Amino acid sequence: MAPSLLVLPSTTPTLLAVVVALVIGPVAPVHAEAQSLGPLASEDGAPLHRVGLTAPAESADPVAAGEIRWSLGLAYSNIFEQDSTATHVLMVDMERLIKTAQVRVGLSDRLEVGGRLTFETTGGGVLDGFVSWWHTRVGAGNANREFFAEGEYDQRLETGSERTVLDVPRRTASLEDVRIFAKWLLAGGEDSSRALGLRASARLPTSPESQLRERPDVGLSVLSRLSGTRWHGHAMLGMTTVNAISRLGPGFFRDRAYHGLVGAERSLGTRLAAVVQYHVSSPILASFEHRELEGLSANLIFGVAGRVGDTWRWEASFQEDVPADTPAPDFTLGLRVSRAWAPRP
């Protein structure tokens, strides 16, 4: 089966233009009074996309030389996707908690390396009633939620011929993957009004599946920051490999995926900032020819980030799938806290 063409929404050219503009940056630098605390730690949460490497949003600035920064992140999602056509039967009805433990080390002022462990817990949708009420209030629609019992769990994808592509059981604190990464500062820096960085990463999957075989993936992202007096702009653009193999044969997965982000941050003093960003990822499935499987996974994220003293940082965020008929989770609540150990003078 040959992959179908990816049809991008009408907003995508504008989004890509903004990403490129932020990556290139202005010719004349602008002095920044307040240090940037963004972007928020968003990541593609589509369950079907997480058989590959999902690129996280992060700052273009590496940690300082000799500094060690540890962070713990939590992302709680409610997910409901139901569809049945001649090509597939899709049923994803669950809530999921992703926990990440990460450490990064500054080898120099322009290079950091690090690693991350990702844990996953899944179960029935205990917030299904609240989500239905919320979607009704904001006019987002419920995507057939009202026809299914609340609190159920399912994560299943079948072909039109009833061959199972994916059927994932519940998990409790299961190690999803191990990641390693490096980030180079190509231009600018933390004390500058702009920064341009390059991030290389690798994913080593650890969750066995009976219907497919996950394999290591690698990714490359260009990161940028552009700062003014109180405003900061963030952007990310990159690509990852998709090496998962379906045991039913070839044609289910593309061989690569793309991701992008644009964000704006407003400093509220020197220790607090408000952030809004838009994060998109291209599909990894092919040949199903349906938007909920082969559309962009897109999320609007907003929240606050703060700093306590010189070593502690924190953030809280909320993300909603925009538009709603995509593989992205219906909503995700995110929290992250980090602490840095600086070298002795």
C-alpha cells in the first residue's frame, strides 16, 4: 500500500512562515531585560504517534557550562477517538499519565548532553463526564462520546478486513522509552536577545507490542528564541525517523515525520511568565486516508512558567487539540519542576 499524500490545513503555510522568520531572527539585536522562561514542555501526545520519537518543545539555550539540571514532568491526558470506515476501525478511549525524568549537563557554554526516562500509566476515562461538559460549553463537539459508556478503556486500531494493527492493554508505570540527546548553540545565547540551536536526539523503545515492533528512532530539530524587553518568541522545526514495523506487513507507517512549533512568552516580572504556543506534528500512519489518523496532530498550549531562587524552575500548562478532529488528545494538563546544580566558583 502506498502512502497517501499529506494534505496540510490552510493555516500551515502561515505557521511555517512564522517558524522560519523566528529561526532566522532579525538583523539588529534587541536588548532583553527579563530572562526567558519558555517555551512550555509540550510534546505530541497522540497515542498512535508514540510508537516513534515525539520531539519535545524546549529552549534554544543550552544549560551553562558545568551545570547539571534535573527535571520531573507530568502530563495527564483524556483521549477519545472513534471512527469506522471501509479502511479501518479506530477506538481510543482512555486517560493517560506520562511521567518523565530527565537530566542534562552543560559540557561547555555551547553544548549540552542529556538523557530521559519516560513512564506511561493508562486506564479508564474517569474525567469523561467533565470533558463532555467542557466540550459542550466551548462548542467543540464530543465526537460520539455520548454513545459510549463513561470510564471505559480501549486503545485499538484494525484494518477494514478486521486485521489488528494495534491493541494496547492497560499499563501501570510502564517504561515507554529511553532517550538521549545533545544540543548545540549555533548563535546568540542566554545573555543575548536571540539564540539559534540544533538538537539531535535518539529514542530507544522499551514497551513490547504484539502487533508491531518498535525500533530506535532519531530526530533533528532547529530551535530558536527571539527576545525583546518583555516579549520572547520561540520556534521549533524538525524531522524524526519512523522505524516501527507492523507485523501485518509494510505500508502502515511512513518512514519519517515532521514537527513544528511557534510560541509567544510575556514576562510578568523577573520570575514569572505567561506562555502560549502552537505545536504540530505530521502523521506517521499511511494508507488509511482519514483525517483522524492521517491529519496533523495539533495542540494549542497555554500556561505559566516561573523561577524560584537561582536553581528551581516550574511550569503549569493546559493544552487542547485545535482543530478537534485530529489524532491529538482532547486535552492535557502538564506540570514540570526542575532544579539546577551549578559548578562551584
